[in-house]
Amino acid sequence: MNKSMIVGKEGRNGRLQVYQSREFYFSFKRMEFSRGDRRLELSAAEQKLLQLLVENRGRTLSGEELVADLRAAGYAYVDGAVLLTAMRALRDKLEENPELPCYLLSISGGGYTWADGRGRTEGPKGPEF
């Protein structure tokens, strides 16, 4: 597959069902996630958070937006601290070097984005939330 090829397939509900890039395969419908040949085990909350970020790839979502979306999806006990923990867990599972992420980025000012591998080449900046 071409390095820049990204496939996103939406279901009838308008939600992203499958995301595939050179590095990743995410099937939100079948709850299957992998990076290359390595299968990734994600919690239900991590899956939902990843889906929100990938559906909005290239767009910065604020921590408040993500918390509100997770609460609306039935995760009633989500707050800023829980979001930080979930983001750290996702980075640990998805990124080759979680300290220098290429995909799951923190944006100065309190947001997050999925960057399709066009991530930063320097260290993290500012607070994550």
C-alpha cells in the first residue's frame, strides 16, 4: 500500500467503521486494531476515543469536546484526568515512541489531533489538557 494511502469507510450511521493506513488497521465495527503485524488490545473507552480522533483527523479536538463526546457515548465518569490517562495509554499502544508521537498529538492550548503520521519531530509542548 502506498505510504500516503488512507482508507476510511463509513457505515450507514455516518460513523467511521474502518480506517487503514500504511501503519494501522482499525475496524471499529469488529473491534480489531493493529499496527503492522502487531494486534493492539484497546479498552472500550480507548476505542471510542480513537474513533473520535480518527474521524476528525487533521482537526484539533479540545479536551472538553472529547470529554463531552465520551460522556454522550455512555462513559459517565470521564473527566480531564481520565482523558489524560486514556491518551497516555493510547500513545503507549499506538506510537513507536510515545514521548515523540507522530499520530496522536497534543496541541498547544489543550487539544488533540490524529495526524496520520505527519506528527512532530520535537518533544511535547505544553499541558495536554
